[in-house]
Amino acid sequence: MRGLDAKTAVPDNKKTMNAKAETIGTGKAADVGLLTLAVLIVVAGVAAYYLLPTTVAPILRTLSVVGAIVVACGVAWFTTPGRGVRSYLRETQFEMRKVVWPTREETIRTTLVVILVVVVLSIVLGLIDIILKSVILDWLLKL
């Protein structure tokens, strides 16, 4: 069988999904340097926001922070933790394909049940509140 594991008859690409437990290494000098650079880029973007004169359009000041965050994420993307995030996103996308989403009718029915339960519980709690109020104010405080 081509492309299948002889023992389990599972495609090779499916076998590796969720079967490997990767340990994200720490302490690599390049990763530490890139992550430090990413933090410095964000700090620079925030500093630019506050150091730009108020005569500059607020949107440009905000874009300095947003742009710095985007660039910092781009830098962090190439580190070992960034590869871990990419792997997580790939596996999440793989798992999302397995999800069976409810139909429109099921969603509407479930929503109506939730609304009904909320209304009934609100009425019950309101009645309990009225009863306790009358007991405390009318009976206990008049003793």
C-alpha cells in the first residue's frame, strides 16, 4: 500500500497529526534575540504614539502602535514559539474540519429553549424576591 503505514493502514500524513508531542525549546540565542527585538518594536510603537505631537492625526498615532504590533508578530513568527503557534493553528484547522455544525433549525430550536428558560427563571427569581421582601419588611421588621 502506497502512502499507508503497513501496520495500521493509516495514511502517513494523518498518522503524524496529534501523535507527536513537541517540546518547545527555550534558551536558543536566536530566539531570545528575535523575541527581544519583537518586544522592543512594540515598545517603540507605543513610544511613537506618545511622542508624536498631538497635531498629528490620531489615526496615524494609532497606526504606529498597530503597525509595531504587526511587525513584532512577524518577527516572533520565526522563533521556536512562533513555530509552535503555527503548528497549533494547523492542528486547530485540522480539528475544525471534523466539527459537525448544527443545522439552522437546531440552532433556532436551541435558542428558543434558552430564551424560554431565561424567562421562566427570571419570573421565579422575581417571585422569590417579592416573597422575601414582603416577609422581611412586613413581618420581621414589625415584630
